[in-house]
Amino acid sequence: MPFDISDDFLDNLSELITLDKSKEITALFAEVHFADIAEVLDEVDFDEAIYIIKLLDSEKTSEILTELDEDIREKILENLSAQEIADEVGEMDSDDAADIIGELSVERQNRVISALEDDELAADIKELLSYEENTAGALMAKELVKVYETWTVAGCMRRIRGQAKEVTRVHSIYVVDKEEKLVGRLSLKDLIIAKSDQKIAEIAKDKVDAVNVSEDDEEIAKIMAKYDLEAIPVVDDNHVLLGRITIDDIVDVIRDEADKDYQMAAGFSQDVEVNDSIWEITKARLPWLILALFGGFISVSVLGSFDSAMDQYPELFFFTPLIAAMAGNVGVQSSAIIVQGLANDSLKGSLFRRLLKEILQGLLNGAVLAGLLLSAGMLFLGFPLNLGFTVAASLVSVIIIASIVGTFIPIILAKKGIDPALATGPFITTSNDILGILIYFTIAQLVLGF
């Protein structure tokens, strides 16, 4: 049953902290999951959060720290000594420990690593911090179960018991040769049912998916999603086994990328959260609003170049917002589908077929919408046929062009190595607004002759 963080619970907790009832607070959180405690810390005052972190044992608070919002965790770490942070990360897997320490200044990183009692963990953290951000090396954990192909099953069973103590979940047992190169994998089932005198090389599966230490984390997410992998080993250029990446880390990558793409599509130039300061949110929004303002200025200029139509056909301007809105909406729809396809690597086929498909679906959508608009305009508004035809033809043309623009701008950006999510939102909306107005009045000029 989900843990309920009610106002009564928070009020009671606050009173216990004020009265310094440490035993009662410890008992209160004894059976509460660390992820729920992290949510509690997000709700309480900062001083109360520090009190709870310092009160609970490191085994639990180390898990809590990994679940906290980054801004809150940063403030908490600033109020902990190097030794206190070392005590916390000493209970973590190497990848989580490296992530926490990586948020500190270089000086504090060195002090925390020096304060670690586990020399092997300290060495692992230094190695993980040396890899470039958003790569397999920065994402992987060093903890894994590794056996040599020359071992017997009986000897292997004895040795992996010690290794497994350091691994939270044993997804696979990796097999290496004498040079530490990855040559295969084992499942626990393979090991259990094998004869005790068999060599590991005889029962190991030699087909094992692995990623290079410099591989981009988004590519790793695609590989693991495609093949339904719970974990994947990481190797260097010589195929030496270095670590492994587990599904929980990949879920974080997918979630972060989805958040980034959503915010970019909505018109944010950087990652922001609801609790960020007014200045941070303004910095994220303002560049796109400036783009929209610039696009609006161009739209006004385009309208100004057709001012002669105002006197002859003032009805044309009634439909200007509709044409511009349809162009922007269609463009965003098309680009969103393409960005999604590029993100999950499901966009297949030739560009020519994609172009033909967009033209046909744009023609179909445009014809239906134009028919509805033409009928409504002539029946309820009494517009003459030539004016109705102008609006209808413009709507069909605008929808087709907007579909093509919304489809191919993300594809072109992706081929140039630019995040295709940049194409959605204000960029597509603004560009298609301008194109829509230009196409509308150009067609009107040709049909009506002003």
C-alpha cells in the first residue's frame, strides 16, 4: 500500500523534531521505504531534512540521497562534512557513489574520496569520474559477478558467493579469459544444473551483448529497450570487461531525456523544474519567447505587404488567425511523431516514401477540413464562391506544406547531429505561422486578383 504523506503526518514529524524525540522519529521511519522518506524530505523544512538525514543510519540515508531532488540533495551535501558524505557513499554502489560525489566541487571530491575506508570503492569512484558525461563509462557500476572460463563449476560456485555479496542484483554472471576479456555469460540456472566438474567454458553462452565504454547513454537505452535487457556489460576497446549497466540506470536516462525533449518542445532552452527561481525559469523561457516575438514581427510584415487587399476583401483577414493556427498545429503534430520515431529508433524507410506519405495525408486532412470550412462559410456567413474557394485552397496548401516542414526539419536536424526535439514547439509553430500567412495571401492574390 502506498505511503501517505498527509498534513497530519508532517505536523507530527515537525513536532517530534522540535522536541528532539530521536527515538520516536527513528521508529516512525523504521518500516518506511527510502523512496518515501525522500518524498518526506522534499516536503519538510530544510533544517528538518538535515536533522532526519543525520539521525538515520547510513545504510538507509545512502538510499534516500539517491532518490532526492538534485537541488535539495545539493543543499544537504553542503551541510554535511566530508566524513559524513564518505559514510553515506560508502554504503552505495559505485555508480551511485560516483554520481553523488560528482556533484561536489573538485576540492570536496578529493576530501570525500580520501575519507573513504574502502580503498577499492575509492579507486572505482575515481575511475568512473574520469569518464565523459553521458557515456557508458559514466553510467556503469563496477559491481558485478565475474568468473574465468578455466574454472570448474564447483570452484566457480565457491568464488561467486563472495562476489555476490557486493552486488545488489545478480542479472548475469560474466565469463572472461585470462586477459580479462569478456568471452561469454552464464545464468544462475546454467550454473546450478551443470555438473560440478565441468569447465565454465563448456557451459557459458558465447553470445553476449556488450557496449563500449564510450558509447552514448541514449544509444545504450535503445539497445536495452530493443532486446529487453535487464543489464548489459561494458567493455573497453580491447573488449576487457569494465563494469555493467542495469535497467534502473537506463530508466533514469529515458526519463531525463523525455523531460528534456518535452521542455524543449514546450519552449524551454534549459532544464527547469517547478520549484526553480523566477530568474532560472525566465532564462529558460525568454529565448523562445524572443523567437516567437521575432516570428510575429515577420508575420506582421507579411500582412503589411498585402495591405491593398484590406480595402477590397476585408473578409480575408477574418481567416488569417485560423490559417496561421492550422499551420502551426499541423506542423507540431508532424514533428512530434517524427521526433518520437527518431527517439525510439522506429523511423524506417526512404525519405521519398516519407515525403509522399506526408503529402497524401496532408491532402486528405486538408480536403476534409477545407470542405467543412467552405460549407460553413457559404451557408452561415454568406461568403461568395471565389472567396470561399480561396480560403479552402489555402487551407489545403498550408496543411500539406506544414506537414512536410514538420516532418523534415527534425530529420534534417538529426542528420546534422542536433537534437530533433529542437524542431517542435515554438520553432515549428512560428515558422509555419509565417509560411501559412504567406501561402494564404499569395493564393488569395492569384484567385481574387488584387
